[in-house]
Amino acid sequence: MSDISIRDYSSVASSGIRKIILDSVVSTLSDLDPARITKNFLENSPLHAGNDARLHVFGFGKASIGMVEGVKAFLGNLPEGTAVIVPKGLEVPREFSGATVLRGSHPVLDDDSVKSTSAILSRLTDLGTEDQVIVLISGGGSALFELPIQGLSAADIGRISKCVMNNGADIVELNSIRQALSQVKGGKLAAKLYPASVTSLIISDVPGDDPSIIASGPLVPPSVPEEQRKKIIDKYSVTCSDLSRYRSRLDMKMPMADDMIFKHVSNSIILKNMDFVERIASYLMKSGTAVKVLRQPIVGDVADAAAMIRREALQFYSQTGEPVFLVGGGETTVKVRGNGIGGRNTEMAIRVAQYFGPGHNFTFASLGTDGIDGVSPAMGGITDRAFLQDAMPLIPDYLERSDSYTLLDRFNSAVVTGFTGNNVSDVFVCHYGGKVA
């Protein structure tokens, strides 16, 4: 992918600490480029190119352009029929060649995703034991790669997914429901590729890096038991009428781990959130400031997560007596309350600022590594005491309307890059320097 840059960088990086934080994230996005990571993995794997006529490559997700570039660099040339599904709006480098680029919708499924999925699967019929398939999976794959169960349309699944997300579902709950709506999720893609040998390379965008949750686990048996899935569906059927209406049609019988369809399937996570967190931490250490990595994924309600960040920062500062950095990653949840423009990262940035208040010296960034946060054009936001001095009286009203991006943008605190071509969920960086003297 092309170099990542921040729109209006000089305005957003308005302090030395803001600049250090933003530079650490941009540098990490460059260092952990999917093309480089994919090529390096393949060079150290037992996979051999073999006969191109029997090799098949396809991918789906926000990082699939870079991943297929890495495969090409490893193989020399891509086999005929190679294709990837990426979100509409993701810019394809002009020099990209050798693979068909198909489009889908994200975060909510549409007909284009289904058409693109059908186009790929139509090329993979009559596979035999001599066939080898490389599948490149990354975040966003749940909406981009889909074949609905009989009786459901893309629009039906789109409405259900949007309702479940807006009601605060975490990624495990959301993807457990998606698996029951799909012919390719929850390990069902493995049945369509059997008996070929399948090598799946995965860039993880979910806390905990469970392959059965990433892109809804197309090549992995589900880790969520059937009874738990039923409870999740019961929970969201109360508020999501479409889910309640179609629940009798849902496919609740998922492939089991001992099923023959998984015998020749290998799944490898080649890049994950903690890789980003540790690389950012290494960058920040160069400043000479103490750095603490939060190793547990930051998940759950955005307000609870914001309060935790404040507690951790104050505690670490009390131990050192000097300014500190905290670095963590994960994925929070937000209940949408209005029709404003925002996402979980833009709201997280504001809520952390709100909890610190104007009596503390802090800078905090909450950023989605894919470059797009919720329904906003930003990857997230960065806030500090200067932001609070201007925005404090406005925060309750903007949060009530779920309009966090608009408030951040008003005060040069929205971080906008566009699609990054990567996706390992969210990263959080906090600098804390004590109370205001």
C-alpha cells in the first residue's frame, strides 16, 4: 500500500506529545505492512509453490491487497484466477497487478459482497487432493465474504448485523450470529474447498486472536458452543426484529473439529494486535519516557474502558513519579444513541479526556488500525488538556447524539488517514504527566 499520512497533520499534531504518539502509529503501520509480513511468513513456511496450474489464491478483508502482494513476491507470479475482495473506497495501488480486485461492503453486508463471493467460489469447483489453495483472511472479511443461507438475502443479513452492532454486541456475539446466517462462515468454507490442501494466512482484528472469530471463522470450527449461540441469538432477538423473524431459518449446526473437511486445512495468524502494541511501545521508548504495555485486550463498554485507562495511567505515574506512556489494544463497544457521525475510537478519545478533566496533564489517542472508525471518515481521535479547555461544555450533547467525530474535527483532534490497508483492531496510547501545578 502507499505511504500512510494524516490529513492536516500539522494541525492535529499540535503539541510535541501529540506528534510523538501519531508518529509512532504511522511508523508502525509502515513497519508492519501486510505485504512484507506475508512474504516473510511464506519464506519461513513449509509451503512450496508447486505447479501453478494446481495452485489457487484468493483473499478477502481490508489487508488482502497487501497480503496478495506478499504472495506474489514469494511466488514470483500469481496463478490465473487469483482474486481479492476489498471494501468499496479502498484505493488500489496503480502498480498492483496479477489479481482481480472485487468489491464488497463494510461494515454492513450488501449484494456486491455476495456477488464477489460467488465469483470466487465459482472458480473453485471440482477441487481434488492435488489442488492447493492459499486463502488470505483479514479484518472486514465477515461483511466482504458472504453467501447467505437459503431464504435470506444480503439485505436481511445487513439489517441484522447493523442492529446487533448498534445494540452493543461485541465481536464474538456478532460473529456467532453471522455464522448462523451464512453458508461460508463457521468452518463452512472448508467444506466447499475439500479435499484440497488449504493454507490460510490470517491477520487478526479481534481481541484474543481466536481464528474462529476472525472474519467469522470460515475455515475453523466454531469455538462458541451451540447452546451459547442460542443464548446470544435470544439476547439480540429482543431488540432486533429481523433476527427474531428469521431465527427459525438459521443454520445452527456447525462443522465439528473432527470433521474430515478440516483434515488438510492449516490456519496461521501472521499479524495481530499485540504486534502493533509492542512496536508502538518500542518507538515511544526512544523518547526516554517510561512505557507500560497493557497486555490484556481492552474490551467492553467504551465508558468502562476509558475509566480503566485513567486508573492505569495514574497508578503507573505514582510508581515512577515522572511522565509515563501507556500502550494497549483491543476493541470496545458503543451503543449508538443518535444519528451523529462517530465510532468507538472517536468516542473513546473523548471519554478518556472527560474522565481526566482539565486538572490533569494528559494526551490520549484511540485509533483503528484499518483507518476507518464506525461511520466516521476518521481512524479515531487524539485528545488532551488543550482540547478539553475548548470542548468540555459541548461533550455531553455530542455524546448524546453519537456525534463524537464532529466534535473532534471541530477542534483539530480527529485523526484521518483513509484506509490503511491493514487491520489489527484498535490501539490506545496515553501520555500522563501528573496534575496541573
